[in-house]
Amino acid sequence: MERIKKCILFLLLVGLVISIQAQNNVTIGILSDESTPQTKPLLEQLKDQITAVIGQNTTIAFKDVLVNNYDTALAKSNYQQLINGDADIILSFGVINNIVLYTESSYPKPTIVFGSVNNDFIDLPEDQTTSGINNVTYIIAPISYKDDLEIFSSIFDFKKVGIIVDDYLLETLPVKDLFDTYFSNIESSYKLIPISKDDNISNELGDIDAVYLAGGFYESDSELKSLIDAINSKKLPSFSAFENRTVQQGILATNQPETSISQFFRRVALNIESIINGTNASELPLLIDYKKKLSINYGTAKQIEFPLRYSLLAKADFVGDDTIVDSEISLSLIEIMNDVVDNNLSLQSERKTIELASQDVKASKSTFLPDVTASASGIYIDPRVAEIAGGASPEFSTSGAVVANQLIYSESAAANIDIQKNLQKAQVETYNSVELDALLNASVAYFNALILKTNTKIQNENLKVTKRNLELAEQNFEAGASGKSDVLRFRSQLAQNTQSLIEAGNQLSQSFFTINQLLNTKISNKINVLDAELSEGVFQNYRYQDFFELLDNPKLQSSLIEFLIIEAKKNAPELKNLDYNLKVIERNYDLNDYGRFIPTVSLQGQYSLAISQSGAGSTIPIGIPSAPDGTYNVGLNVALPIFQQNQRNINRQTATIQADQLQIQKANTDLNIEKNVNDIVLDLVNQIANIEISKIAEETAKESLELTQNAYKEGAVPVIQLIDAQTNYLQTQLARATANYNYLITSMQLERAIGYFFLMHTEAENQEFIQRAQQYILSQN
């Protein structure tokens, strides 16, 4: 037994020694051209990736980064320091380091060169996949200035592009020769703009129409932002050679994916793992392949007024502001409603109708004002007649007269004044009705624009999901996990989704046309609408939540409906209009009833003046008294119609029929108001339920899509199931996004029905309205 214990102890000790020996210690040296705030987090990301890939059986030690600051001699010294030191593997990053290593005849330690090797400067045979040089491997990414410029020219036909490069690149690489050769074969030209600490690049942007950012990787965020702002301030389309970070900061476009850095670092880590496991660096693959992806900053496109083609929607991802709304003018609902009241052409026309009715009132009142007429005349008489007239009719004479008429009282004139006043008041109520309709149309147009804006955004997100699903289908096809039909299906889906996005964008533009028409502005004006949420922003200040709570309580609904019907009838301009028209008919009836017994009294007066007399017969014979030069007369008229062909009785009967007709219309309007209020309240209750249900449906559909995507990636579900999950998620997104807006549209319809728009009244007035509603409801329960 003692011997067995010793054997077990020996075996444990041997196992421990073997385990200790299996723990490798690897030291990695890193060469870099420069150390900046931009490269430090990338270095940590690289270290984390290496540590994660290598695992626990190997201890990784990283030496301090050796920086050459673009000094070739220092770069050589740094490399020799790592060769002579304890570094086991060397990582070389940067153009200067790579050029120095290229001149070396042998490589004593495994070396990985990465980060600045551009396809444009490498002419590899098509069949060469490794370096073939002992202890050296290069990682060549699909980065190409020439390819970038091709893509850039496909979205913008530049004439002269400014190419921003790091100044040290011009001294170390044949950059100018490369671009000279490229542009010699196309119609466009270029201008090299070196990045230097002392130069103001904005001064170099005056004679170009586009910018290609091929340098600036080592720039700080603030320096890069300043450079991008200078480019965008001149409204120059820009394209970046670097990953998505530069587009996020404001560059218009790039053809590099967001994942290129992480994929790049993972290849470095895998190469290190292979070297540790005994693979010579010369045998490692050179090329790293990732799919390029065109990304466009929509906010930048709007800022520089860059025309985006619809064809880009299918192949580009939009970052930044992807609302597909090209405007800096954002309107709220209350701004639109106020502008409609002030500027809408239909309302302006109705206001003119009120002014015309006011003129009719003035005209009716003017009947009681005096009517004064002045006249003058000249007469020539045959001298033979004048001679024998005895001075009464001279040959030549001129005279003048002033005639005045004053109506003292007329029942028809007084009735006309009353009638015109009531007609004018009726016209005011007609205007109030049209204004309420205009406010409702404005709010519906506003919320429809928000629905379409949200639809456009969701369609854009759905397009991204389709692109992601297409990538999964292509990966599964390449791995043999699915057939070509899945790829073709998603390509077809991509085309359909692109069309849906285009249609959504056009519908959104049409909704803005409608708003511009309501606001009486140029139809093509570029506008946007601010988002609206229940109980947030302007809706928080106008008691919408209190109203929402009243609606949500089934016990209070009947009392609330009763109150709303009372308010609607009290405020309804249609009922007020009918009341004023009833007063018109009643006054007309009175005119033809007792009014026929009231006489019309008027006063008339005239003054005549003989101005001159001459010629034959102008001398009055002796003994005949001469007539005075001026004479006057005054008369009083009293008229009472006795019988007017039975017209009065007929008019009375007609007025009775018209009054009955208006009473019927009023009763019908009352019924319509009651029905509208009941219908809309029930619609609001449905919308309240829809808001809550749509939230749950969207969350469930989103989780289902994520699970289905993962299952499809593993080959566990067919493509049709993934498409169904995506379609279901799209529909629930649209339903969730529009539920809130549909509730607010319905609430606006209710406000129109009761003739009271909360947003057009003060908070105090709205609070008083809510209190009255609460008091009424309490009194009924």
C-alpha cells in the first residue's frame, strides 16, 4: 500500500511539472510610427484580442510600444532593439516601420507587418497567398485609393478632387505617381493636400469640388472634427479611406465597414497563435478579406445639400440622421395650427366674406342717413317765345337746386338692418366652423407626416435588416449550410424593401406638400415636423394626460360623453349659425306680419336758385312784380301699403316653412354631434388599448426576429421563417409607432367635434375645462 501511494505521488508531481512546462511565456514587441490618443485605445483593443485568442496556456507579455515619430533612423534602431532584446514576436505598424523592414535582408524573429499596406502599392502575383520570406508575414486588407475614388465618382461626378494625405507619406511612398497615373486615364483632375501641423487646410479647399480623405488617421478627434467641419462648411462632398468612424464624425461617405478593425485585429491574434504553435510566419496567409460597405452620413448630406440618388438606398447604409428629411426647419403642431389660422388661404377668403357681410350691415344702416342731391342747369329758349313771355322765360338762363330726402322710419329698412346683422353673425359662425375644420386638417396633416416620417425611418431600418439577412444567407451558402435560393430570395426582398423605402420617402414629401399648402407657403419648401408624444412636450402642458385618464375609466365614460355632448352643442358654430338664420327668418316673418301696419315716414325738401338770365325776354315789363331768385319747399310723406297682391301673406308662409326647415336641420345637427362624440370616444378607447397592445407585440416580434436570425445562422430554420419574422417585426414596429399618433389624431377629431382645441387655449382655460368636466362627472355619479 505504501508503494502505491508513492507511485500516485510521483505521477502527480510529473503531471504538475508537465503542466508547468506547458505554460509558454511569449513576449511581444510593438513598433509604431506614432502614439496618439487615437491609437492608444486601438492598442488596448489589439492586446485584448490577442490575449483572448491565445488562451490561458500561454502567458503574453507586451513590451512598451517603440515609436519612431516618422524618423527612419529611429525606426531601424527600434527594430534592432527588439531583435537584440527578449521579444519573441514583433508587430510592426506604420509606413516608416514597414519601409525599414522591407529593406532588411533577413528576419531573425517572427514579424507581422500590418496596418498601412495598401493594395495600390503592392503588385503580387495572383497565385501568391503567403510572403514566402522566412519569419515575415504581411496582412493586406482590401484598401485601395483607386477603388475608393471609383466608388466616390459613382455617387458624385467630381471634376477636381482634393486628396488629403499625411505629409510623410509623400516622402516615403510614390503617392503622387500613383494618382498621376490614375487621373491620366479619366477626365477629372486632382490636387494633393498634405496634412501638416502648421498648415490651415481650409485655405486649400477653394479650387476643388470634392475631398478624398486619405490621411489623418493619427489626428486627434478635435483635429479631425475641425478638418471635417472646414470641408462641410464649404459644402464639399467628401469620401474617407478609413473605417466608419470618420463618417460618424461628419465625412459624407466611406466604403469601409464598421467591423474592419476588429476583424483586422483578430487576424493578427490568429497569426500570433499560429506562430506560437510552430507555424513559420512565411506560411501565413497574406490577404484578409472583408466585405466593403458603403456608408453615408445623411446629416452631412443635408448640411452640404448633397443630392442623394434613390439607387443608393439599396447598397448604402445611412448613419447619423437617417430620418430622410432634408430640412433644418422643424415645425411643432401648435406652430402649424397658429400659422394655419394666420395664413391659410381658405380662412383668408372666409374672413373677406365676413368683411363683405359687415359692408351689407353698413349699407342697411345707411338707409336712415339723409340723401342730399345738388344740381345745376342751363336753358336756351327761342327768342321769339322769350319776347312774348313777359320775363318769365328769358332767352338764356341758368339755375341750381338742392334736394334732400330723409327717411324718418321704415319697418322694412329697420328689418333689413336686423337681418343683415344676424347674417353677418351667421357668417362669423361659418368662419368659425371653417377654422375648426382647418385646425383639424392641420393636425391630421401634422400627424400623418409624423406617421409617414416614422414609416420611412422604420422602412430604412427594415432595409438594413434585409441587408443583414442577405449577409447571413451568403455566409450560409458559402459554408454549404443553405442553397443559392436563399440568397436570391433575400436579393429580391432587398429590391422590394428598397422600393418600399422610396415610396415611403415620396409619401412623406407629399405630406409636407400638404402642410405647405395649408400654411400658404411655397409647396416645394423643405420642412420637417417635430415628434409628438402623449404627455410630453407641448401635450404635457395642455392637460392631455388628465383627459386620457378620464377616458380610460369605463365607469366615467357615460358621464364624460354627456358632458362632451353638452360642450359640443354649446360650442358648435353650426348650431349658432342655424340660430342666427332662424332670427333672420323670424324678423322677416314679423316684417310681413305686424310690420305691414307700420307706415313708412320720410321728409323731403328742395331749394332752387335762379343764377342768371340774359338775352331776349330777360327784362321784366314795368308793373309786373319780379319772381324771387331763390325758392324752397318742404314735404312730409307717409305711406302705408294696403294690398300688395297678397305678397305679404305668401312671404309669411314662406318664412314659416323656412323656420321649420331650419329647426329640422338643427335637430339633425344635434343628432350628428351626439353620434360623432360617442363614436370618437369609443375610437379613443380602442386607441388606448392599441397603444398598450402594440408595445407588447413589438417587443415580442423583435425577440422572435433575433432568435430566428440566430437559428437561421445555425441552419436550424428555413429562409421563409426568417422572412416571416422580419415582416412581422416590421408590421409591429409600424403599428407601435403609429398607435400614439392615431390616438392623438382621434383626440383632435374629438376636439373638433366639441369645438374646443386645447392647444389653441391657455393652460388656465384648459384647466378650467377639465375641472368642469370633473365636477359634472362627480355630480352624475
